Amino acid sequence: MDLKKLFGFDGKTVVVGGAASGMGKSACELLIELGAKVHAVDINPVDLPVEKSYQTDLGDKDSIDNLINELPEKIDALFLCEGIAGFKGRELLVQKVNFYGQKYITECLLNRIVDHGSVTYISSVGGFGWQQIYTKAVELINLPSWEDAMKWYEEHHKDIESSYVFAKQCLLSYVTYKCHSKEFIERKIRINAINPGDTTTGLTDDFNKSTSPNGDAIEGAAMIENIFLKSWNGYAAEPKDMGYPMVVVGSDICSYMSGQLIYIDYGLTSSWTNGALLKSNNKTIEEISAESQE
Ligand SMILES: NC(=O)c1ccc[n+]([C@@H]2O[C@H](COP(=O)([O-])OP(=O)(O)OC[C@H]3O[C@@H](n4cnc5c(N)ncnc54)[C@H](O)[C@@H]3O)[C@@H](O)[C@H]2O)c1
């Protein structure tokens, strides 16, 4: 079996946002290996043998508009990986980089994405529970312009508890809302997101600092370990643990997969779901198991 053929990226044009570091860089490395012509976008320089790189701020509308003019006319797959941590004082920037900019880029490029093409995002296990904000997210998604969205954020900033979590939840809501919308389904463009668990990348230090109420990286690292790793005696993932599956999701291997929010977290969120379901049913697993054997 020809593996390059199976993935379907050989000679294909692919755009990757957030390509300079971490998961996006890993995704690019695999895409290059698979023969894709990678157009790599990042606010920082991209140090990879790509077809073309663009140093662009993906949280800024004017920069995105300029980028759109430069990107290829025909795109086979779009991968958006860019993201920043949720520090106090930059809440709006987090919405723009981690969600709204990604929605905007997608919609600007949609008519250039080929039939049966794909769009794949990186959300987060931090977006778990996205259903709670779904109607709010749909309201935001349906606003007609970037300016309207910025106004909406201004009016709703008090309702947003964590800027990082909200942006990631909006991204998951977007995938769910759009997968069967006319613009995606008519041309069979697939749309999915992966949800990484704790991964050691260029963002780790920022995540540590932004998680600690005192901005202390060591305290933050301990808090993150407690939330994401301790319950399963786990370990942090590497960028390729996320970047490679993301490439698979956007490839022809997953040609029948759309609208999916794929948790890559070694079962962490499944264990949260398990706990919540058992609690809501007020039963232990032993009781359920015993009942099922009666
Ligand atoms: N590292 C984790 O534990 C973790 C967990 C869950 C989700 N994520 C998400 O994974 C994605 C990839 O992040 P990573 O962990 O690989 O971190 P990273 O910092 O290594 O990669 C993020 C990339 O985004 C780029 N970027 C940031 N702001 C930008 C902007 N305004 N315009 C253009 N590019 C910009 C950065 O320069 C960087 O190259 C992010 O969306 C992040 O939120 C990370």
C-alpha cells in the first residue's frame, strides 16, 4: 500500500496557521514528509522547508486580510493551530487569536477550499463542557462582521469567566454548528477539531504562569499537573502526539469524518464523563455492573 497516496497530501496545497512551534510545527513536518506544499503562517518566523511562509499576526483583521490576498487560489486543506494563553489584560486578544480570527480566516478562504477538502482546528480539553455556552457562541458566530463581533465581546466580557476556555469552547461550538451548514456540506468540506491534553510546547511556560493566581510558573505547573495528570498518574504529551493525529484527521484517511471534536488526552475527559454520569445516576460502577448481570 502506498502510504503517501493513502493520506492524499502528495502535491496538495495545505495552509497551516501557528506553524512556527509546537503542534503546528509537528503537523507541518509530517505534511512535508507526505509531499504537501505547505503554506505556513505564524507571527514568528517559520524554520521549516515549506513552499512559502508568511509572518503574520492572526489576531489582527488587517493582517489577516493582507494574508488572504497572498495565499494560493486553490487550497486542499486548512489546519489552524495558533493559540495563546489567557493572561489577564489580554482577554480580547485571546478571543481573536484562539477563535474569532480562525473563524474569519476559514470563512475568507472557504470558496478556495476544494470540494472534499478539510478544515481542522486545535481546541483543547479546556473546552470540555462547551455545550453550556453553545447558544451564546452561535449568537456570536452568526454576527455579520468582525466589527460586530468585537462589539459583542465588549458587551459580554463580564459573562466570560475564562477567556481561554471561552475561546476554545466557541471553536468547538463552531465545528458543531457549521459541519452541516450549506457552505460546508454542499461541497463536502469536512470540519473537525482536536482537543489536546497537557502537552509540552512553546506555550507551557505561559500556561503555567497564567494558571497560577500569582503568575508563578512553579505553582501553575503544579496546578496543571493536579488537574490534567494526577488522576491517571499521567505525563505531558509531546507536540507530535497532537500534530500527527491532526494531520490524519485532515487527510483522506478520515474522508468520512466531519463535525468531530476529538479528545487526545489519554482518556482524561472520558474519565470526567464517567464520573459525571455515575454521579448524575447516583450509582457506582459496581452497582451498574451488578445490575447489568442480573
Ligand atoms: N500545549 C498544551 O498543553 C495545549 C493543550 C491544549 C490545547 N493547546 C492548543 O494547541 C495549539 C498549539 O499550541 P502549542 O501548545 O503547540 O503552543 P506553541 O506556542 O508551541 O504554538 C503556538 C503557535 O501559535 C503562534 N501564534 C501565537 N499567536 C499568534 C498570532 N497572533 N498570529 C500567528 N501565530 C500566532 C505562535 O507563534 C506559535 O508558533 C494552541 O491553539 C493551544 O491553545 C495547547
